[in-house]
Amino acid sequence: MKLVIAATPSVALPTIEALKNSEHEIAHLITQPDKPAGRGRVLTPTPVGSKFECQKPNNENEISELLTGSDLLITIGYGRILSEKILNLPRLGGVNLHFSLLPKWRGAAPVQRSLQAGDKLTGVTVFQMDQGVDTGAIWVQQEFKIPDSYYASDLFESLAIVGRGAILETLNCIETGKPVPQTGAVSFASKISSEELRIDWGSTSVTIRNLIRGLGPNTYTTFRGEKILVSKVEFSTVKLPASEIAIIDRKLYVGTLDSALQISQVTPSGKRAMTGSDFVNGVRLRAGESFE
């Protein structure tokens, strides 16, 4: 089968590697154009563009040229909405690898929202693309049980491997099979806003930990007027007033609505990521101080 793959994030890499080693032909590998990044605003390729030689079309006309004569388009987090005209160019249309069990968590951030909601089960879906947002009929779904220790980076890594198998299974059945319409309760994984990233220590410990699991390492608090990223926390039996911090046995704890959380990893402004214990060693904590 003559494939065109349109992908941007690192979660697509295992699938691309597998397809390169398969009996199928990758006619073109497409990714987003390089974008300015960092303080120097240096043009930087996408994770897929950093790993593989890619085409980087700027508009639909350029995409159309690359799809002409292909059998199937596969998209994985490409980051661009494709028109019906584009989707109809390949002989078999286009399929998308989505990182949830559709119709649950349609949208931009399914992995993050699943963890934030405290889901125990997720998976991947390969569906036939249409003009809706993740609404197409399903070719393959594979489930994955989420370990309680997982944060977003862990879950992305595992689902990337699950997704690789789901795409290969889809290619085995797409010529002769038929996709199944989506059924069940629909939920939406909206794009993450900057306002959501600030931790509300007046919430329950479960709510806060799930927020950090899903939206970290960008979740943050402030201490003495400085922004601190909080990327890993653990449950504890310690009791403290909400937002108050304390050092117990050289470990850092912060109060919530119920039990305090142990802070396992933080990144103070302008510094590297460090353990809560290392952070404690660098500050002289005063009694009753709080995260804000």
C-alpha cells in the first residue's frame, strides 16, 4: 500500500518506524514547518522532523500534490485540519490515530484530560477521518490500563507503542473490512489553557494530584513571589492547613483540603528540576509559610 503519513509529535515515532520496516511504501512523510523556539527564536523542526527527512507543506495545494496517487493518508497529531477535498484524494481516504477510546475524550488533549479525570482505563482508536472532530467510524480500538504511578509523559510513551500495533492491524483489514460507527457517551478533551495550570491547594489531594499527573510538568504554584513548577507529588497521611508547607524528615509537604501531599519534584524559577528535599535544602523555611 502506498502511504502518506502526516505527523508532528514524538508519540508518532514508533508507528513511523514500524511502517518504514513494513511491506508498505511510505510515499511521503509530512510534518509541520519549522517554527521559532527558545529565547533566541531559532527555527526548530518538529519531533518528527528532527528524526526523519520530511516534507513540510505550507498550504493545502502543497498537501494535495503530495497525496495525489496515494492509497491512504495516516495522521498522528499532525496539527492541521484537513478539508474534505484533501481527505478524498487518497484511494482509501485518511485514518487518524487518536489516543483515547473514542467517543470518550474527543479533541486536542485526550491523554492529559484522561489523567486529570482520574481514569483507570484508556487506549487508542484508529478511525476513518471525516469533517467532524474525531467523529469518524472506528477501524481498531485497543485498551490500556493506566498505572496509578503514571504521569502524562509515561502514558504518551506507552500509548505510542499501543498505537503502533493498532495502525498495523488497521492496514491488515482496511482493504476488505468496514469501520464501525462510534457509540457510547461522548466527552471532550479541550485544549489546555494557561489558567488551568495554577494549582489550587484548597482542592482535595486527589484532585490536585490528578491535575499534576495530567497537566504537569507545567502545573505551578508560587513561593515568596516566585513561580515554581510542581511536576510530581505523592499522597501522605500528614495533616496541614490548605497551602501551608512543612518539612518533615527532610521531606517537603503541602496542605490540601484533606491530607497533605508530599512534593517529589519541583522546578524553581530559573533553575533545574529538583527533588522536594533538594528544594528544602535551598530555602530557610519559616513556620506557617505557604504556597500561594
